[in-house]
Amino acid sequence: MDPILFGIIFLVISMLLLSFVIRGAIDSSKLTKQMETLNSEFQMLRKEISENKHIVDKRV
């Protein structure tokens, strides 16, 4: 087997493995869960503000 082909296959497999490890670390992170919670709170706040227009003064 050609050493260049072996090197390319090894490089592709190692990159895939590295991406799976990084993805798993990000998904299991506490910071990611906190950011999801914060985003949902922002969405609820935006919805509440849009429903109650008298709260926001556009001149400010």
C-alpha cells in the first residue's frame, strides 16, 4: 500500500475522531446548557415586550 494513501486515510480518521471528541465535550458542557437557558429567557422577554408595547418608549 502506498504510504501517501495510508497517511491520507490516517489523517481523515484522526480528524473525524477529533471532531467527535470536541463535539461531545461541547454538548456535555455546563456552559452550553446555561446558554440555552439564557436564550430561552431572552425569547420569552422579547415576546412579553412585543405583547406589551406600552412598556417600551421608542424615544429612549
